[in-house]
Amino acid sequence: MIRAFAAATFDGTTVVHDPAVGTNHLPPQPLPAGCVALDDQQVAAWPEADPSVLSLDFPLSMCWSPIVRCNLACPQCLDDKSVRESTAAERRVLAGHIAASGILGVDISGGEPLLLRDLPELARAIRRQGTSVVSCTTNGWHLARRAEELADSLDAIRVSLDGAAETTHDAWRGQDSYRHAVAGIRAAVDEGLFVQLQMVLMHSNQHEAQELLDRAAQLGAGGVTFLQMLPIGSGVALAAEQMLTDEQAQEIVGPLTVPDGVRVRLRTRTSAGGFTVLRADGYAWRNTRGATGISAFVPVTGPSDLRLPTSGGSS
């Protein structure tokens, strides 16, 4: 499939960011800077870039959570629900700062971002300068009704499925969550959006990892990202019971049979360290210590405030 990626060159090294999978790759030849249309299977074959060895003064990618509100109350949620939400006007300003920062990939998350009426406007504002690609992470509950309007504003959409079986997913996210998510995935695929499924990998759902890959292929999703649980937010209470070590997660994901056309990524806690997050109140910070803490906590008043140091982790 040909889809959108973002490219930039740093001291002679060209890096390509994948908005669906969240990975960074090294192409065999230089590419023009900005948004580029590439074959996703070709990009997947390129070696991954290690941001720690690049000469960077800003992260390659980031997460922006412009909303705290959510229609679900998942016990593994890592969000701080006490944070103040920015106003619509403040969100527009922050989107402008992100667009001007030089960051290649932005994932809009939450809370539940599909509760924002101005989500398409915010995504288009970030993409307007032609240097960034934008994805959105959603629980999928409202995706079916919004897929059409989002198709022209997003480069990819990531849908959370914490189980391949309806009973498993709904046990974590609430009754009918699976049904709404699957309907949203189908609608997004029909609108031409590239869909990446995301599973928070835990002791209680690890046995469904292979089934989720097969389900992704059946639904027309382009891939699955297995996310290591982070012991922050509400998830702290579940860590002792549900959290896997990075080594255990690799032993689960490594032997899986991957269907044709499906991209698979395991985001370990180690690889999540150093990732930049912009909160709903306009403060930016970086994950540290294996994504169990934060550092560089600053208010974002301009594009340069997003250029947090990237040493000690990935981005």
C-alpha cells in the first residue's frame, strides 16, 4: 500500500517516520524533506533508526493529548485525569506550535480524542506546513460516525483492542466496546484510512496475541502494535498483577505468525523511554526510567519548547 510518511535529513542521515506504527526508518537513499508517499512494505524493510545516535535537538515524534475526558473508564489507563483541558482557542495555538516545531510525527491521543469536535481542524493545522504526519489513537467507540470526516485530515488511525475476543476486550473497556471498535475499524478501512490496532499486552490477554493478528487481517487493518503496560496513572494499581517484563513480551510476540500485509511492532517499556508527551494543559514532558517517570516538564509557549533533550531514550 502507498501511504503518507514524513522524511527529514539530519547531518546527512535521512529518517522516515511511520505515522501508523510509530517507528523511524533509514532509507537507502536521501528523500525530499516533508510528507512523502511510500510503499509501506518497502519502508518496513528498511532498518529502524536509533534517535540516540542521531544529532537531534528535538524529538522525531510525540504524543499530544489535547483532551482528558473519555467515555470509558479503563482500569489500565495511564492518563492523569486531574489535568486541566485547554480551551479550543488554546488548542489551535498549540497545534500551530507543533506544526512549526519540525517534529515528523504527531499522535493525537487523550482521553478520547474523537470527543473533540475540532479534531479534524487540529490535525489539518499540524499537517498544513507539509512537514508532519498525524495519527490518532482512539478507543473506536465513535469512529464509525466520524470516519468520513477524519479520512481527509489524518494519515493513520490507531484503534485500541485489548483482546481479540469480545469478552476479553469488554472486560477491560466496558460492555459493547468491542462491537463499537470493530464497526469503527471497518468504517475507517472503507474510507481509505490506514488502521493500526493496538493491544496493551498483559498477563490476562497475552494468549490472544496471535488471534488479534489474524483478526487484524480479516478487518483490513494494516498492522498491530503490542504495547507494554506502563505503571503510571490508573495502571499503577494493576502493575503487580498484569505487567509483563520486556523479556516476557518479546517471548510472546517473537514467535507469532504474521499474516501477509500486516505490520507488527512491540513497544517495550525500554523503547518508550524518552518519548515526548504534550498534555491537555499545554505542558510537555518526556518519559524516563523505562517510561515509569517523567522529566523536562515545561509549559509550551512556542515551537522551541517542544525541542526537549532526547538523550537517554528513544523518540
